[in-house]
Amino acid sequence: MPFSFFHLLCYITIIFAEVDAVNEGASKSKSKLRLFVFGDSYVDTGNWRKSIGSSWKEPYGITFPGKPSGRFSDGRVLTDYIASYLGIRTPIAYKWRKEVKRSNLEYGMNFAYGGTGVLDTLANQPNMTTQIDFFQRLVEQKVYGKQDLDNSVGLISVAGNDYATYLARNTHDLQKLGDFTKKIMDQLEINIDRIRGLGVKRIAVTLIEPMGCIPLQAASSSYSNCTQALNLGSKFHNQMLNQSLQNLNAKDNSTAFITLDLYDAFFSALNKFTTHAPAGSLGLKPCCEGKEMGKYYCGSVDESGAKLYTICENPNLSFFWDTLHPSQNGWHSIFSSLRSSLHKLTT
Ligand SMILES: *[C@@H]1O[C@H](CO)[C@@H](O)[C@H](O)[C@H]1NC(C)=O
Ligand SMILES: *[C@@H]1O[C@H](CO)[C@@H](O)[C@H](O)[C@H]1NC(C)=O
Ligand SMILES: *[C@@H]1O[C@H](CO)[C@@H](O)[C@H](O)[C@H]1NC(C)=O
Ligand SMILES: *[C@@H]1O[C@H](CO)[C@@H](O)[C@H](O)[C@H]1NC(C)=O
Ligand SMILES: *[C@@H]1O[C@H](CO)[C@@H](O)[C@H](O)[C@H]1NC(C)=O
């Protein structure tokens, strides 16, 4: 199956979102935590250039903040919920660091770019290695000092752009996908080690979601089935990642590295949405879709500005916002499932 899920994991305002989820995590703690974020569109809060990011186009952001904000969703994304949980504002996107007052850097920084991966992807944006280079430079410039780093948490999202790129270049070559996973892991371990080496105390890494359930993949079955081969790929990826993090913890004699299981969280969240879904659609149908699959996307317009996409009545009732990304309410539900793991970030 052609796999152009590149459009996927992509898309940016200077929103200091005071997320309305309850601050139940680190709130009353002594010193404010800083959150440093790396990865792709599941956590990007505004790093794409406004002129090219679909995240800066209508109808992205309609639920929150009411206009496009550089997030690849109708509203908040995982980063917003985690920051809120940690009792801090959503950290500023790297791209905006010079446009804002210094005090706006005190919640950490978000280096994630939608569409990117551990390795280079079809999106011509900074890969994770480069994102860490950006972070390293700020640490070297003492924008963040030892005390800041001592009270910091890292968040890494790897949602599948590496695989989308691999499959776009090696059509149908699912057999060798396992070798590719190993390649991703080797680099990811280096990346995680580097972030820790720069002084970040705790690092949460997402296990990959069931890639076969992404609407782009499920469309061929009218959203009635997930693509099992891709879900198996996700499981393999997650086993390896789990092992890598255990090894890193053992090497460090620590519990610094934790996993956020998006695989299970997607399924439990999907279950909640299925009740509102059209019969048999498993809740996989996105709220916003291009009028012609593969040709137009959520946000596409013609020369006169007329919409080439359809949008559902209430995005709150859809788990998926577009063919690649959960809606705000979808993320809210995923976040609820991750709460027990998040606890480990602050204890
Ligand atoms: C990341 O991007 C940089 C700059 O383009 C490149 O030199 C490097 O090889 C890339 N790293 C990986 C692991 O793909
Ligand atoms: C969905 O999967 C079920 C069980 O694996 C199968 O019987 C059914 O034919 C599939 N439906 C479509 C539309 O692919
Ligand atoms: C990861 O490891 C933990 C404990 O070691 C285990 O409970 C969990 O099922 C593993 N997850 C995956 C995806 O392998
Ligand atoms: C690992 O940490 C535990 C608890 O902090 C400590 O008792 C133990 O000696 C440490 N082991 C090594 C090899 O450093
Ligand atoms: C969707 O949910 C948000 C947050 O809970 C709420 O503010 C908004 O009014 C809801 N929108 C609709 C159309 O129900």
C-alpha cells in the first residue's frame, strides 16, 4: 500500500497555553520544572514556518485556541497535557525563542518538528539529531544552567515518520522492516543518551502508536479495520524500544528513562470514541479530510480559497482530527491512559 503518511506527522502561534486539564502532578513542588521536547507532530507546538506548515492553516486550531496555532490538531496536543500535568505552561517552541521575553523560556523549550524522525524523512525539517544540536547550543550558551537542568524533564516522540519514509522508498518491503527498526533504535539510543548527558534528569519516550490504525491506513477498509502488518511493526518497534530503555536505565543504574505507551493508550482511547462513531467504523474516521483521498488534505483550498476538505460537526466526538493526528479530545483521552506512567516523571 502506498504510504504517504508523511503529511502525517507534521505542522505552529506563540500560545502559552494554560491547559485546563488539572494540574495534579508537580504543582506545589519547590522548584519549577522545565520541559524539553524532541520529535514530531505529536508534540510539535509551533516550529514549522507559518508560510508552509498546514498546522498554521485553517481549520487547524479551531477547538483551541480558536485559530491555527502551529499544532497538528484542532487543539491541544500531547505536550500541552504533559506540561499541564507537570504544573507548568507549555514550553515555548524553539522557533519563537527570540521573539519573546526571556521569562517565557522558563518552562523549557520545544524542539520538535512535525514530519521529522530519528533519521532523515521526506519532510525537509531538522531531524532529532539536529534538534538536540539546537538544545546543546542553548546549554553551552547557558540559556539553561545546571539548576534549570537539575529540575528538567525530557519528552521524546517518535510516531512513525521514519517508517513512512522507509515505506515510500521501499514499496511493499515489509520483510526488512525489522532491520530498519534496529537502525532507528541504534540512533535513538544515542539521542536519548545525549539528552541525558546534557543534564536532563528524567526522560519520557513514547512507544509508537498502532501505525496500522492511522486513518490513512484504515481508509482502504472504510475505517473498519486497522492494517495488521503495520501494527505488528509497531509492536516490534515497541519491544525493542522497551529493551533499549531498560538497558539505558541499567547502564545508568537509574529510573531516568520511562516509556509512554501510546500503543495501548490509542486503543483504550479509541474504544471510548467508538460509541459515537458511525456503525462499523471503529472510530477511525477522521473529523477533517480532503475531498479526494491522496489528492487533497485537511486544510487544502483551491486558487479562489474554496475548501477542498470536509469537516465534521463536532471535532470533540472524533478520536482522529485528520488522517494522521488525534484530535484534542483524542489527546485528552490518550493522556488519561498515560497518567500512571507520568507519575514516574516527578517522583
Ligand atoms: C540529521 O541531519 C543532519 C543535518 O542535515 C545530517 O548531517 C545528519 O546526518 C542527520 N542525522 C541522521 C541520523 O539522519
Ligand atoms: C476486516 O478484518 C476482518 C477480520 O480480520 C475481516 O474478516 C474483514 O474482511 C476485514 N474487512 C475489510 C473491509 O477489510
Ligand atoms: C515493556 O516492559 C514492561 C516491563 O518490563 C512490560 O510490562 C511491558 O509489557 C513491555 N512493553 C512492551 C511493548 O514490550
Ligand atoms: C545502584 O543504585 C542503588 C540504589 O540507589 C545502590 O544501592 C547501588 O549500589 C547502585 N549500584 C551501582 C552499581 O552503582
Ligand atoms: C469541545 O470541547 C472543548 C473542551 O472541552 C469545549 O471547550 C468546546 O466547547 C467543545 N466544542 C463543542 C462543539 O462541543
